[in-house]
Amino acid sequence: HHFTGGFSDNRQLVLWCSIPFHRSAVWTDYSTTGYSLLLKPEKMIRVDKNRVTIGHGPTFGCIVMADFLEALAAKITANDTEPPVQAPGEMLRTTVLYKHIQHMLTPTTSLISEVGDSWFNTLKLKLPPGAEYELQMRYGSIGWSVGAVLGYCCAERQSHPDRRVVACIGDGSFQMTAQEVSTMLRYGVDPIIFLINNGGYTIEVEIHDGPYNVIKNWDYTGFVRALHNGDGNLWTAEARTEPELESAIAEAVQRRGQLCFIMVVTHRDDCSKELLEWGSRVAAANSRKPGVPSH
């Protein structure tokens, strides 16, 4: 089933922004659709006719709304959505990784996104007409994408041999089902797999952090080479900086007929703002007291 429709509409942008800003808004059951607009009051800045309130306080009085808004507008800089240029040798940032994945997408790309921060990062990519996109969000089945890459490649080889699968998979998810790479090599499929190595289950960290979210680091490229064992078509690379990533992508897209495995190292806490917001809300929902059964 191909993805149809949208995800990040205006409502989502408001929910995910770091500081919701509103001017004399009145929250009612109608204006919030039954109070389903889950804005956090402590994060909001409210501007009324003669005062400004930050979160639950403080409140600044004797402020003219028009003057305040004009002064605020002069302070705000435009956000062109492009991540800043990385310094030489700087650890690769997630935003930069997906900037380059965006540039490699073509009408014959089939993009597969693993459960976790890959959800939110790939949802923001702009797919060229004809490109395909698969994610599994309803059940949150960690590790599903590795087997899905295998199945998708086999199916596309029969029906659309010009297509190429690009997969974004976190290290924690990969450790669940990594052995499927062996079958990929056996059947000679040629996806480009980005293994995002940040040392743990980042999505779980943002819901409820703890030592159980830190995983044993693997030599991931060494692991897939061991599965290869001299039999099959495999190319591997590792990227810790932006130039290394650019070089790896340029090489991988030219290697049709080979499984290309690129391990990308990012910081443990480098995740999307959407995951931060989503994780905090899931944590709040998970911490609710059990309901009292009805009699």
C-alpha cells in the first residue's frame, strides 16, 4: 500500500514547534475540536492587547500589542530550513544526513523508513513524482524494515527492475532482524541501506530514558561483510563527517547490482524536534493512572 495524503499539516507544525506563540487566542471546546489541540501551556507565549504572558508566568503589563509585535518581527530571522554548514571534521548531524538523502531521491526510488526517528525525518522529505515510500507506524514494530527491504527488492525486481530501494534503519532496530541481510546477499538484491548508528534506542530514550536503551555497539560493516563471506555483491562504507557521507552516496548510487551498506555515525542525542515532542506526549500518556473499571 503506497502512502497517500499528508502528515505534517498546519496543526502538526503548531504542535511540534518549540514555542507556540498566539495572539489573544481563546481556547474553547469548539476552537480546539473538543480540546484535542494538545498545546502545553507552560511552553506558550500569549500576547494580549495590553500584556504578554510567558507560560504560566510571568506576565508583563502595560505593553501595547502592536508595538510588541513590530519589535518582535524585527528580531526574528527567516528559517530557510536548510541545515547550517558543518565545520571540517564535525560529527555528522542528522539534519545533514537527510539533506543528502533528499538530494539522492529520484522518480525510481523506493524509500523505506524504519520505526523510530527515521519516521519523522523521512516524512519531511519531498518525494519526486513516481517515487515510492513505505513506513510502518501503526504497530511500531521495531526491526520490520530489514525484512521489508528484502521483500520489496524481490518484488520490484520482477515488476520494476529500474527501481532501487533506499532504506533508513537505526542501529537498535537493525540488531533485531539483521540476519535478513544474508538473504539479501543470497538473492542478489541491491538496496542502499543507511545504518544510523547512534548507540541505542533513541525513540525509547525520548519516551522513558534508562540504561536499557543503550545497546552493545557492533562493527556493523564488519558484520555484513561476515554475512557476505566472499559470496555475493556487497559494498560497504562508513561516514562520520559530511564529506565522507557525500563520497559514500556518490559511490553507492553508481553501484547498481550491489547491496550498498553505509554506516552513518551520529550523536546519541541528535534527533528530530518531532520525536522530542512525540516522545514527551507518549510518556505522559503512558504515565496515566489506570482507569477504574465500571460496574
